[in-house]
Amino acid sequence: MTYEFIDLQVQDQVAVLRLNRPDTFNSWNQQMRSELRHAVGVLVADDNLRVVIITGTGRAFSAGEDVRGMKGLADIGTRGFRRVVRDIHNVFDEIEAMEVPVIAAINGVAAGGGLELALSCDFRFAASTAKLGLPENNVGLIPGSGGCSRLVRTVGLSTAKRLVMTGEMIPADRALDYRLIDEIHPPEQLLEAAMAFAKQLAARAPQALGIAKLVLNNCAKVDPDTARNFERLGQSILKKTEDHLEGARAFIEKRPAQFTGR
């Protein structure tokens, strides 16, 4: 597929997916949604992939859904609307579920669906100039693509209510206080920092990272006994991998491990 509003580059098993509609703050229309869905599908199917970075072009990470297209979404009827929204939900769910670490490099405004996209990622690095928020309340809506369900798990109930009900855009330092993001960097160093972290993760055992993500995501949703069963299942798989044997040998031989993903 040829992309107009997405730029996707993969080098040394690290993918950089860049939202590329800067004249609209990387807000998405129907075509951009389709391109994003296709690009994420390509990444999910790449068994050699180690890490993904998602960022934006220009002054924004993403302003979410293009407000100018919202009337068109309303006109398609409730069932059609749910179908369209399910498409974007599925993209975010794929990002959350894919068994490689995903880093959001939030280079500017992350609003509405843009913040919901970032919430589906495993790690969120932000530029010091970034602003984040869920302003759907300003147009009589709620965050409906994970902005409630993922947000409350990330920042807690009270903070989630404040962000959703006020619709306020908050600066990066406050987002860090809320644990909405993990790190702040100067704008010119953001992608470099995200890439350095990506390379650190890429050097780890891929199956161990993937299983860790899978187990941790599920542990957040279940009772402790079920969570420990997930841990045991995950460990039983990893104990049989070549990477586990390589890691043990490397430890004994006092050398860096060379993980292959097998």
C-alpha cells in the first residue's frame, strides 16, 4: 500500500511509524485511518520486528479525529458509526496486544484520539513543549476509543475523571506528575531518546519481551491467582527457548548475549 498520510521506516529491526498530516496537526480522516490500520497490520505481521516507535510530523503528535469530518461520521447512522469506531479501536487494540514494545514519542499536541493512540502504547516519551488532553467534552462527547478505559488504568479514577470532564490540555510536566507519560525530553532530543530506549529493548530477548508484555497486560485485568497462572504459563514457554539457553551461557561466560528470537 502506498501511504499519503503515514510514513513507515524499519531499520535494524526498529520501526518508526510517523503520522504525516502536519497541516491538520496529524488529525485523521478516513484515508489516514485506513493507512494507519494497514501500517499497524504490516508491523504486527513482521516476526523480525523488535521495537516500534510512533511519532508525528511537525508540531503535533496527533490531534485525533479531524473535527471537520465529524459531521460525516454523525450522518452515517449509529450502526455505521459503531463500525467506523470499531475499526480504529481494533488498531489501538492491535498496538496494545502486539508482542513487541511500542514507544509513543509525543513531539507536540496529543489530543483526543491522538492521546488515545499514545495510551495504547507501552511507553510514552514527551517533548517538554507537548500538551496532552481529551477535549471531546468541548463538542459534547466523551473519549470513546480507549480514552476512558485505558486512561483510568494509567492515571487512576480521580485524575481520569478530571481530565475527561474538564477537557483541559495539560503540559508535559503535569502529565508526568499524573503518570500519563514516562519521560520528558527537549524537543530536539525526543526522537533520539526514544530511539536509544528502542535499541536498548531491541538488544533484549524478543520472546521474553513479548511474553512479558502479554502477561503484564493480562495481569492488570485479572485476579492475583489467575495472574500467577499467566506468569507460570509464560515462563514454561520461555524456559524452552534458545534465547534462554544463550542468556544463561552468556551470563556464565561473562559476555553480552546474542539473542535471535528463537
